[in-house]
Amino acid sequence: MANDDRSAADIDIEFPLVNFGGGSGGDQNAKQAMFDLTHEIYSPFNGCDNWQVFIFCCTYGFGKKKIRKPVPGKGTLPTTAFRGNTRDVMRAIAIAETKDLRVIKKATGKDGYVRICEEFAYASLNEVYKRIRTMDDDTEKSGEDVLNKMIKEMENSRN
């Protein structure tokens, strides 16, 4: 079957495990950051799933025009966590990054939209974690305030 003849189901089937950097053979600091962000009381992501932190970090990295970083380790975030709208966000980021609509047909590989998003997420995970953990060096009252400040920064950097 030629690439252009693949159905949406075929494309979805190709969607890989997503790597945030903390999986097997990965960066233990990334693993700890992800754990803390989803488990510590100070974090606005407390009680959230890892994919939610991943999507925020990915959009933050893209929005702040971060340089993508290769992600160590293997993917561990399940494909089932990334459905519908979430995959659409990932595809939109990849289209904006590559200026190529065809990227949405390729989830896997070094030029796939998942890799692009993984690299943006990994490039910003440490900054997101540190800013929330330190309450932006004690300039904010809560993790939610830090998150809102970061969102405003992304909005301002794109204008």
C-alpha cells in the first residue's frame, strides 16, 4: 500500500509509544521531574497523567521557540493516552515546525510528528519542572500562577 493511500486507521495504528526521556535507558532527572509534577502537592499537574505534562511541555517548547533536543531512552507513554484532540495538537505543532502538511501522515521515525513533539517536550521539561517547583524563584504564590505566567509568555512570544 502506498503512503498516500493509507487510511486514518492505518496512520493511528503506526502511532508509537511516546518518549518523554524518562523511560528505559533514559534520563533519570526527566523521570523524577515527571513523577514530581504529577504527584507533588505544589504542582498544578498533581493528579494528572504523564501525557498531560508531556503535551504542556511540548506546546511550551514550541511556543517559546526552544531548540528541540534528542530524547534518550525508549517510549513509555502508551498510545492510548494520545487520542483525538491530543494527536491533533501534536500534528499541528509538527506542521507549524516543518511547514509541511505531509508530516501528519507520518507518526514514527526521525521526521515523524511524534518525534518532533517528543523533542520539544524534552527540551522544556526541566525548565517547566524547575519553574513550578521553585514557584518561579519565589515570585509566584502557586504552581497554578507559574503555569498561567508560562502560558502568557508563550502567547507573547508568538505575537
